[in-house]
Amino acid sequence: MIDLQSILAEGVAAGHAPGFSAAVITRNGERLTAAAGARGVGDPSPVTDDTLFWIASCTKAITSVAALQLVERGLLSLDTPVGDILPNLASPRVLTGFSDTGLPILRPATAPITLRRLLTHTSGLGYDFACEDLAKYLSATGESLMGATDPDIPLMFEPGAAWLYGIGIDWAGRLVEAASGQTLDAYFAEHIFAPLSMTDTAFFPNAHQQSRQATVHQKLPDGSFAAIPFGMPGEPHFMMGGGGLYSTAADYLKFLGAIVAGGAPLLTAETFAMMMTNQVGDFDAGALKTNQPTLSLDFEPLPGMTKRWGLAGLLNSDPVPEGRAAGSLAWAGLANCYYWADPVAGAAGIVLAQLFPFGDPGVLTTFEAVEQAVYM
């Protein structure tokens, strides 16, 4: 019997996080949940199975599935230039360097941005916390990825030329809205959450959900935690598709269950197989080099192993010792949320915490312990 509760409690006792919530699917199909610790250093309320967490980039896989649903319906294409639907991406520019005075040097891109490139992080679009040149560009121009309007930023390379983690799936969310005629929250509610009975996942938590919400923390140099005021905007915003969702571990496990089940009821078997196939050739994927260490540490999942990217997340090319099979789907969220889904073994799991910086070694130790327990 898997003792999730003890694993999480040990993580809290070791000072890895103020509180944890986790949910897993075992190889015999059993679904288990557990929680430990407190919602925050200033909130002694215990973390429970229904505690709500900002899941950040765990949102990306859901947005990717939504886009693939629209590909199935013929409303989107993986390889048509997206500028035909989103004019802001019709004439992308590539950042080639900076002048002696620090001004950006740009040139027109020669290849188009496509949905496939957005979903696989090969479009050239980046995140400033993991791309020094983009951070320098934003500083020089005063632009922001979190502004009131969709960001107008250059590409870091020609579309299709490399892998770089970035805002591509936020733009994929915009494509879902444009092609479906629905807002992203409405589309998710009808086509993702309702079929899976996901009743506790939302971009805009209601009052009851907010009352169950865990606090976000900053981990201080001495290992203690400070609660910080943090929350995604309470109205539609650009970064919804890439990181806007709140959820519980148990509710997100319903989505992972669809991955374990081969995509049903969300995708056809053919689309699911394509989603779970390497889409980036020989590009290494998944490693992040930070330039904002209070927000994220350097991060490389499954260090030393070959990693590629499908159409919804990271794929490990080889089996993980004491863990997932080759070809499993995995990724994470910026506030130290981590998941995997292994269709071969029929297993999956998610561990949620709420603290910066991302890539915390202690939280990763707890996550690895949860995964290993599932495969024991």
C-alpha cells in the first residue's frame, strides 16, 4: 500500500514546503490522494484534498489538448502559419543582438510561426526568466509579458530552429479562442472540464474556491518561508493558456487519467498517438537556465536522460529507474507543481506546492519519492 501521507508529511517536516497536496493513479488503476502541512506560514489551516493551488504551467497540457481538439475538427491546422488567424504573429521579427547603446537589433523572420511550433516551444518565443536576451530586450524597450495587451516581442531564433521554453502556448490559447469563438475559460469548461467532471479547476476561482486556496511563498536564503501576495489577474489575460489555472491535485488527476487512458474522452487515438510522439527531432528539451533566481532555479528534469517534446509536454526517451516508462508525459508549474502520466504502466501523479523559486530541490525530492512509491 502506498503511504502518500507519510511521504508528504516527511517533506513538510524536512522544510521542503509549508504544505503539500498529491494525487496518484497506481498501476492497478487505484486513485489515491493525500495532503500534509499548512496552507501557509500565516494560515495554519491544514492542506486538504480540496485545497486549491495555482498550477501555473500545468495549464499548458490542457491548452495543448484543446488546440488538438480543434485540429481534429478542422478548425485549426498544425502547420498553417498562425498569422492567418492571429495578425500579431503574421510578421515575426528575430532578435539578432544589441547595438553599442543597448538597443535591440531585429530582422524579419523568414519562416512562419505555426501551431505545431507554438505547442513544441520551437517558435522562437521565450520567457524572460529563462532567456537572458529576452529579459534584456524587455528592459531596453519597457515592454512586459504581463501587460494589459498581448505582448509584442521578437523571436530568439528562426521558427523551427531550436527549442526554447516560452509563451507559445499562451498564443495557442489565443488560437483556441479565435477558432472556437469562445473565451478560453468557456471552451475549457465545455470541452475539457465537463467531459472529465473537473469541478474544481478554473481560471477565476469563485468565493468558495478562494476560501480553500493555499498561500504562495518565497523561500528565503535561510530556508524559511515568507508568504507573498500573488494571484493571476481576475479577468481574461494573455497568459491564461500558458499558466492561468487553479486546481486541486485530485481534480488535475482526472486530466492525467485521460492521458493514461490514451486520450479518451478528449482526443481520438490517432491524435493522442501524435501528441505523445517526439515532435522536435534531435532538439534537447526541458532544461531551463534561469536569470531570475528568486523566481526559478536552473532546472533540468531527469538529468542525464534524453528528453524530447511532444505536442503537450516533455517526453522521456528512456525508462526512468524506479519510475515511469519511456514515452511518458510530464511537466511542471512555476510555483513548484510537478506531474507525470505514464500510459504504458497506467500510472500518473501530481504533487502541488506553492513557493518560489521553481525547481526547489526539496520539493523535487518529495515528488520523486511519490513517483517511486507508485512503482514499488
